[in-house]
Amino acid sequence: MGYYPAINKMKKDIEIPEVKDVYVAVVQEYNEEFKCNDWNAYLINDKDEAIEMVIILSGGYTADKITSNMRKKIEVLPAKSYAKIEYITEEVLALNNQFQITFFEKNKMFDKIYTFRKNTINKNALRDIPLMNCKGVLVK
């Protein structure tokens, strides 16, 4: 039960529902300013409801390497829409890239970790991305 039984009981009593229809995609886009292709991560809300107070914590890691964590907040992500999370450098593609997404929908908290395994973000893995009319790598 652990050293703090009251806290363990509280954790057991907290219900965090399963996340559905919210995805993270990494797409390659042409950067007009630098005349090159960039990899960018996006949060996709494929729900019929807006999600609110979205907190995103992202970082990359392997057994012997870890990046600093990035944090982003989105006040409201409307239904059937998407928002850019961050630019991803080529070097980071060789790491596991993890995005922890926490948000509220209808006053309920949702939380999910999306992981792109190392080297899975590449041109050979590109697929159609919902709502975005482009190709990329998607984690549901």
C-alpha cells in the first residue's frame, strides 16, 4: 500500500477516462523562410466537442540520452481542428519522442501519453492524417 495509504486510496478513487479521438501527428512541411522541409508536431482534436485547458509536456529520450522538456498550453482547441505543438529537429527523430497531453472536456480531466518510437518518424512511414489533408506519422 505504500508509506502514504491515504494518498494511495485517493489515487484509486480518481477516475481518468479513456482518451478517444485526440491524436498527435508529426508532419513534414516546407519552410518558405529557410527553403527546406521541417518536421512539426500537431495536436489533433477529432472530437465533436472542444477540449479546454490543454497542457502538453514533450521530450525525447533513449537509454543514455534525454532532451529538455518543452511545455505548451492551449486554452481551447475547437472540435474537428488541430494546433501546432512544436518543431522537431532531425537529431531528435533518432530518439523516442513523447507527448503527454492533459485536457478537460465537459469538466472532466483526460490524460494520455503519446510516444513515437525512435526512428519511426521518417518519409517511409507517412500516412494520411485526419483533418489535416496531408501526410505524416500519427499516434492514436
